[in-house]
Amino acid sequence: MNTKPTIVKPSSFVLLFIFLSFVLLQSACMKDYKVIDDMNDASFELINQDSVRVIFPEDFRGQYVVMGFVYTNCPDICPLITQNLIKIQKDLGYPDNVQFLGVSFDPLRDTPEVLHRYKEVFKVDENVNFLTGEPTMVQSFMDSVRVRTQESMRTTTESGMEIYFLNHSDKIMVMNPKGEIIIEYGGSMPSIPSLIVQDLQSLIQ
Amino acid sequence: MNNQSLLFSSASARTKKTHILLMVLISISLGLTLGCNTKADRPDSALEEQGNLADSSITTSEWSISLNNAWARPTKAGMMSAAYFTMRNNGSVPDSLVRVSSNASKDVQIHLSYMNDGIMVMEEQPFVAIQPSEQIPFQPGGYHIMIIQPSMDMNEGDMISLSLFFNSGMIIEQTIQVGNPAM
């Protein structure tokens, strides 16, 4: 037989070892994203700030969706959630393949016009949509993503107008292109944008 | 009238007098007890009557509360805003912030946001007490001054006025900037 023995140089072993270590290290560092909620069986007809009809999650299938839950009469926490959404979008470099949503859980007051003004106040990018809808539809949507709300106080202003405030869940979620909610964080916390950006960068790559 | 009936009638009169005396004593002690409880057990209501409780004996050398890093969230007329600052008591007497007013809105309230059982809760505060050397941050997600439906647009860089009324009767009047200078 004229077969030459394969000579494996020690340097190849080293290279193989480094490669395998790198692969193992990467897989160890990869987060295991479990499905928190599968939205595939759901279909919610909502409307955005420009009165354009939106079907959730159908219209967003094939893309990552980052969504926060707010109401515009909220003076303290919801502005933080909104600012975190803005920061996530900015830090990701305004990606085309990620959708950003702010969903109102106060559809009675948060009409498309109000949401449009809210976007202006917070200088929200045009590719971020704020959604509202029929109260029963919005309630079903909130139930499906486990966002809870309860009226906290009702007060009459000096001008005689009755206003109310809501206690609410504080969440920003990420839905994957298959329509599964895979990430859920406290929406108003200052550390949230960097965590979600890291997660999305590892997922999108 | 025989002696027995006289004795009986005088005993009955004594009992009557004793009853009246007892009732008067019970009324006085009840009145005193209720009066004391009203003051001791209901600090909220006492604070609401700040005019009656304002301590005129406090001197300006004892009282020194300051606001630092004050700012208000930009918004449009008719929407919502909030003001934030750090309140510090540099004086030697405790006090309580009991009311806030602003030129931006007729409806200004003191609120506290906090997490309770997974729900973000916001509650109006009747007062915020501050002890000597204490520093209380009014910041997003905590204590804040809610400016309800301002009558004007509050744009970044605008100035609005805040007046803070304390239980002692002292008032801080300050002009604060719209927009977070730290951002």
C-alpha cells in the first residue's frame, strides 16, 4: 500500500482546541430563551396613532417585536417605559428588522389622536407604533400578555374634570419572529435597555 | 310620711344625685378621651389643618429646607407632567411637605410610585415628613409632584414655578427647568 500516514502537526491540535473551546464557550454563554407566551393562536385587531388598523401578532410575524405597555395619563412610570423603548431602538441603531410598539391599556382615553400627541411629546421615532383599540379587545390583549391594571384613584380637578389613575404591570417584552414572547423585563427600570439590547443582539446575529 | 318612707325617699334622692354625678363624670372623661385621641391618633387629619398647627415659634435659623436638581418632565397642555428634585433638611427641626402649587396647573399633587405584588402603584401622599439632616429624593419611580393637565405646553428649556408649603407654615418658592438636565 502506498498510503502516506497523515501527519498531524501539533499546531493543528492547538488550533482545533482553540476552535472547540470557542464554540463551547459561545454555546455556554448563549441564553436559553424559553417561550413565555405563544401568541400564535391569538389575533387582536388594534389601531395605531395614525388610525391604521393593526392585527397582532399577524402583522409582525417574521420580525422581532419589542413592546412596552403604557397609558398617557401616567405622569411617572410610563414616561420611563417610553424612554426605555426609545433608548433600546437608538442603541440598536434603529434596526429595520425589529418592530417597536407601545400598547395602551387605557383605550377609553388613549385615542389615536392622543397617542399621536404622546409620540410628539416624547419625540418618538416614526417607526415606533403606539397601539390602542376597542376596550374589550385591548382587555383581551392585556390578559393574553398578563398585563394587569386596576383603577387606583379618581379625583376631580379644580377645573371640575374627573380624572382617574391606574395601577399597572411594569413590563417590556420581546416577541420572536415565530410569534412567541421570549423576554420579559420590568419596563421602567434604568438597566433594562442595555439588557434587552444585549439579548436582541445575540438573537439577531 | 313615716320614718321609713322618709328614709326611703332620702335614699332615693341620694341615688339620683349619685347617678347624675356619675353621668357628668363619665361625660367629662369621655370628652377628654375622645379629644385626646383626635390629636394623637390622626396625624393625617392634623396635618391637613396645617393653618392651626403651624409652629410660629420656629425661627429661620432653625428651619432650612432646600431643593436641588429640580426639573419637570416636558409635556403638552392638557397632558401630564411630573416634577422632581432632592429635598434636604439642613435645619434643626423636623417638618412636613403638605401641599404644592404651580403656575403650570391648578391641580398639583404629591404622589409616590412603588411596586406592590408585581403591580406599579401610585398613591397620593397627604404629606411627606422630613427630619433634620434627612435628604429625600423626589425621582422617577418614587416620590414625585404630579402636575395634572397643565394649562400650557411645557417645552424643554421652559421654566415653571413651584411653591412648596410646609406644615410649619414655611414656603419654598422656586423656578424649575422643564427637561431633565442630567439627560
